[in-house]
Amino acid sequence: MNAQLIQELEALGGEILPASLRDCDEIIIDQPSYTARIALWGGHLVSFIPAGQPDLLFQSTNEGAQTRFGRRHFGVPVCWPWFGANAEDEDFPAHGLARYFRWELVEVGRFKNGDAKIVIRLASEDHPLIEEMWPHAFELRQVFRFGEGFSVNFSAANLSEASMPVSEALHTYFKVGSQEQAQVVGLDGVTYIDKFNEGKEFQQSGSVSPCDTLDRVYVNAPNSIELVDPVLSRKLIIETEGSESTVLWNPGEALAKLRTDLEDHEYQEFVCVETANALVNRYTIKPGDMHQLRVSVKAEALDA
């Protein structure tokens, strides 16, 4: 890795933890007000812990089946360039290919207000296996911003000569004290597609609670919602840009017991609130164009 980047990371209070996940490095940033971890395998934020608080993000302890595309559930995985199963080849990994390759650290610094800045990159030209699964040349970048909370700015550039169809998500696993008591606020009146109910359409009434046995795609969703957690006495304020869909996911007890990639009890500890463009909100990127998807998260204490 570039020595200059290492020096800049150390000046930021960071370090590289070698071979921590799939024989790839992790980036650790330890500041008085927070600790953050980024996995270069899959290129995603693993953990963000504000000082004196539990982690904002959930991490499964079960690595699941050790297959070519085996996965764990934690942090903010990137689902790109397809969301869900691949429509053309069932042997391709669910939720795209971005989270199954090693990303590269390309920039370290600070924003004008002092927030830490980490930039990582994944380019199709660097991985021959990508060409077997996806015919379009591309470059992906993620800009992580850490301060009072965190943000992930994901960008995808189409470097090919044909339009590139995309469905995507920043598949964020939020840590909660209890999925039964957690509430998602801000989706009242929004139409959703219930994948646990034969893909039928419904309209949300009020807040979503309990956050249990959910697989819903809220289409044309608002860009600001809250995850209220009375057990951990906090609410997470989630703001997005470039996203038309919000996906809520929690497998519930029965399905969790059937999975090999979650411990039986772990469904109780998270709610996925995904920043997405899925189903009717999928889109195309024209040759030479770029699309950005951003999520920003901060925690506030609940009033006593």
C-alpha cells in the first residue's frame, strides 16, 4: 500500500489492520469522539461507535457457509449492480458483485469542518472475474465521512460504450436493542412491495413496528426517516440522496433458524434500513455518466 497514504492515515489517528477479513486489510480510525472500521474486502463500513454509545451498526458473529460467495451480515454492505438475485444467472451472487472483491484505498484526509475522509475504489479493469459476470466497464468509489455521525457517498461511473442497467442498495444493518420494540418513522402513506407476501403492494399506515419478519421495498420513498430504539434510548436519523427506494429487512425468528449465515438469536439485534434504487426505481447509467447514492446517519438520545 502507498506509503504516503499510510502516513496520512496515521496522522488521522488511523491504522491498517492486516488480513482481518478474507485475507484483506481493515482500516481503523480511533478518535476521542468515535471509532470506525472499514473492510477493504467488499469495501464497506463495518462499525461506527460514538464515544460512550453502543455501535450504530450490527455485526453477525456467524460467517455462514464457506462458499465462493459466502458472506456475513454486518455494517453497510454494497449491493451493486443488481439488487436481489441475478435475473440472468442463478449461480451469480445475490445482491451483485461489489461486495465480493477487494477495494483499494485511494485517499485519506479531512473535510473543511475537520471530519475524517476515507476514499476507496473498485475498478472492473482490476478484476478479470468481474468481466465474466458483468459486461460493462465501471469504476466505483466510496467516500466515508466520520464526525458527529457517519456518511457513505457511493458513486458508480459507466466507462463502457453501452447504457448500464442498475439496481442497488447500501444494505445498512443498524444495531438495535430489540427488533420488537424498534420503530421506523417517516414512511407513513408510502407504497411498499411486500416480498414476504407474494410481492403484493400495500400502503404504510403510521410507523413500522415491530421490525420483525420484514422484506419490504418502499418505492418513491422520502429522503429522511428515523429508527427509534427505546431499548438503547436513542433514535438514528437517516438521510439519503440519489435514492428512490427504502428497503426494510429482518428475517424474524423462523427464517433466522433456517439460515446458515446468522446465529438463531441475532435477528433480534438488528433492523436493516437500506438506501436503495430497486424494482420500479431501478435506472440506467448512460456511457460516460455517473450516479451517486448517499446515506448520512447520526444518533440522538431519546427524551427522558
